[in-house]
Amino acid sequence: MSHDFVTTLAYARTWPILGRLAYYMLKLLGVELPRSVPIGRDLEIAHGGFGIVVHSKAAIGNRVRIYPGVSLGRADIHKPIGESKFESIVIEDDVILSPGSKVLCKEGILRVRRGTVLGANAVLLQSTGEDEIWAGIPARCVGKRDNVERET
């Protein structure tokens, strides 16, 4: 199974008639990507994306790469949803979410800004700046990306 098939299913989730089928096929392939999550152009779900879990209130920008084992969700899952101050997670354009990385928001909107790279198995608990490299548990900024070429 190539990532092209999984990515096609990710976009197909929004189709009027077959969208629900595409959503359930993704679930069978180990990708939880709710139909409510908007996705920008040129998403890459690398290596089949097994183990990806995305909160229904997340948003994903253009040219984002998501590797297996990535989670985007609430940091306060011990609370009932009605008591949570979580609003959303926004993944901006040109972000790379490395294998096993987690983006967990406790309150408000957590933004992974344009060009950010989140290292393997990192646990991000706060918003980032543009073109930053984050790693660790909890994740912290460990550098900046140089010479980032962008599409306009």
C-alpha cells in the first residue's frame, strides 16, 4: 500500500456520497482523520500513516508531511469535554510532523507555525514560531531551518 492511496482517501473523506466510506477505510488502515478536519493542498501521509490520530477540531495546511504515529489532540483528556478549555490545533503550511510526534493542546488554540519541524517522538505542548525545529519531551525549540524554499 503506497502513501498515495492513503492520501487519496484523506481527501476523499469530504466527498458527498463516498466520503463516509473513505473515512472508514482510513480507520481500517490505522488512520483516524475525522471528516471535519480541513486539509490543504499537497498533504503527504508518509509510509501509509499507520497510527495517525487527529482531533476533530484540528486544521491542516498546505504541503504538510505527517509520518506514522503522529497524534494531534487535547492535553487534558482526563477532563470531560465540556470542562476542557481546548479550542483547536492548527498545523500551518510546510510543517513536518516526524514519526511518533504528539501535539497536545490544553487550552485555546495551539499553532504549529509555517515551516516548523517536530522531531521524532517529541511532545509539543505550546505554539511554535515559523521555521523552528522542536524536539524532546516536552518539546523545546532546538534550532531554526535555514534556506527554506516556499511555494507561493
